[in-house]
Amino acid sequence: MQLFAALPESQRDNILKNFSDEELYYLQSDWQLLARPAQLIPPGDWFTWLLRSGRGFGKTRTGSEAVIKWAQAGYSPIALVGQTKADARDTMIEIGDSSIIKVAPSWFMPVYEPSKRRLTFPNGSVCLIYSGDEPDQLRGPQHMKAWVDELAKFKYPVETWDNLEFGLRKGDNPQVICTTTPRPIKIIRDIIADSRTVETRGNTLDNAANLNPLFLERMQLKYQGTRLGRQELNGELLADNPDALWKRSDIDNNRVKEIPQLVYVVVGVDPAATSKAGSDDTGIIAAGKDGNGQYYVLGDYTLHDTPQKWGEAAITSYNKHKANLIIGETNNGGEMVENTIKQINSQIPFRAVHASRGKATRAEPVSALYEQGKVKHFGTFPELEDQLCEWVPGAEKSPDRLDALVWAISFLMNVGAQQYVYETNFIGAFSSGGMRI
């Protein structure tokens, strides 16, 4: 098939004229014919095939087709691991154009049983479905093969990968395909350094023939030549930005799996001016402080939506983490944050913060805490961590997640270690008067 695909179009047309309609139907589903060479399972004695590329390269289609080929060969069970349950279902299994059910040939269409987290092919091969936000699901089950999609975005990438590896012990050739847009987190660097990893790199433009021309034009115009474009379009694994205030090693070295008793918790909100398509997100970060002067990033609830929706998200995170109060910036949103929160629930304690100093001046003390190992991340927050390690003081764009984090940690720096107890969920800790940071 690869030889046929390499022939000039005129020669291919002459050959295809001799095929029946049935044969042509089968050929249209032949991935060996349709795929680019970089999308075909590589030969050799490898354990991990790492396919890291830009968006739109065709990673998901590659993963789906590899799973179908493995299932046809009788490998079972096969683990399917997505970022969340919804991502596994929508992207890998049934909704997306490149999902398994959308690209499987009609004569080998699997049956999807969501309640059992299972996909069963006509020959009996089974795929079991997992998510990166529940790594313990992978404790115990064993598999012959696995497909992990967007590992770099998982909340618990290391724990998920480790548990998956422990279970890849069935059959004579266990293997895993990892398709991801790269982020320079430790687990990705470790996989690349593994001697049994085969790596395929790809660019968004490699799949230009199958992408919307307007999408390509906009992506190139807006991002080509930028650090974000190098990562998201070219699939490059970037080193730390030398001009940024944060370093990934300071974040990676201080991740935690458990949270101690906290003496104070806040939810920081950095509001977007509008909810229009081109505007910023509303940054929502929950953070806490323990009695030893250590800080913990508990959750990232940032979203792009109306004030009503982000107000509800902020209150949900407040309740989830039993926070003491919500704090919000007034420079950009005026009294909008407080008004939005109070309209939804007037009992939520709120404290307004006002930027009396420049962004870099506010951010530097917080980045210094990271460098000292005093800020811990409870899990992984990919988008937040990208902003921290990419933002350069003086940059025009305002990073929403970073801003919300800086507001939250800055406020906590002024809270006495033994002043409040987290579990009390203290109502009315402050009036709605302003505070300058």
C-alpha cells in the first residue's frame, strides 16, 4: 500500500479503474493507504511510541487507527487513557471525527458500553477506558497494549503513567502509544530519554491538506515564530523561557499528593473585561496556607464565559475547598466581581484587591516563594503552569491564571499563620473593603 501511495496520481487512477465498487469501498477504509508514513505504527522493539506534534497533525486519528489494528490482531485488553472521562469519550471513542467509532470500518465496528467503561470489537478484543484524573483506576488491571492521549495535560500524569506501566504485563510485546501536544513537564522528558521510546515529531502543516485553510492562515499569522506557536504548531518541547520569573523545575520539585491542615484558603478571581471570543479568560485559582508558612495551589477553575457563569464557578470552588473568602481585582472589573458574587450568594465573604504596583512587582515575591520551595501544586495545572513559565515581565498580554494566582498567594502572605482555621469556613472574615497589593 505504501508503494501504491507513492505512485503518481495518474498511475494510481489507472490502477483503480480495474477495481470493483466493493474493492474500492474497502480501500477507502485502508489506513495503510490513507496514512502519511509518520502516522503508521513504527517497526522495532519499542515500548513507547511517543507521537508529539502540533495541533491538527492527526494524532487522534493515528491513535484510533493503531488501536483498531491491534484489536484486529487480537490484542486484548487494550487500555484507553484520556485526560478526563469526557475527553476519553468525546475525543478518543465516539464524538470526534477521528475517534475510534467514527473511523472504524463498518465490518469491524466496536460496541461501546459507557457504564462498563468498555469498547468491544466483533472479534472479542476489548478496550478498557480510564482517565488521567483518576490514576488509581489503573491499579490492578493488566493490558497488552495502551493508548494515552494528551498526557502532558493530565492532572496526575506521573501517577497515571506509572500505574499504567505496572499493568502493561500481559502478552509477549506490551506497548503504549502516547499522542500529545508537548509540554516540557518531567514525565514527557523522562519518556523521551527512555531507550525503548520511539519518537515521532510532526507539524500542523504536515496535515494541511485536511485542515480548514482559514484555520491554517489564522494560526500562521497569529502564532508562527512565537514560543507558543513552536509548541502548539511545531510540536517542539521548549526549554524554560530564560526571561520568565518561574521555572518548571521549581514547580515539578514541589508537587504534592496530599494537603495538610490549612489555616486559610482563598479563591482568587481575575475578571475578564468581556466574554467575547477574543477576550481573556476569567482566572479563578484556589490556594491555601498552612501553619508552617507553606502555600498550596489547590485548583484552577479558569473559564471563558459570562459573569454569571464565572461567578458560579468561583462560588463552586469556594465551597469545594471550604475557603474563607473570595478575593477579586478591581482595576479591570471595578465592582463587577463583588456584585456578581453577591448577586448569586450574598453570604459569600468577599475582599476587593487593587493593584497599586506593576504586574511584575506584584509577581516577583510570589515567584520567589516558588524558588524557595514554599509553594506546592496539588497535582498538575498545565495551562496555569504554561503561563507561569512563559510570561515575561513587560509582555503586552495579561495572563489571567497567573494574575489570579498572584492575587491569591499575595493575600495569603499577609495572613498570620495561626490567625484562622481552614475547617471553620469562616463567614464574614473581612468586610468588602479594599486591599492594595
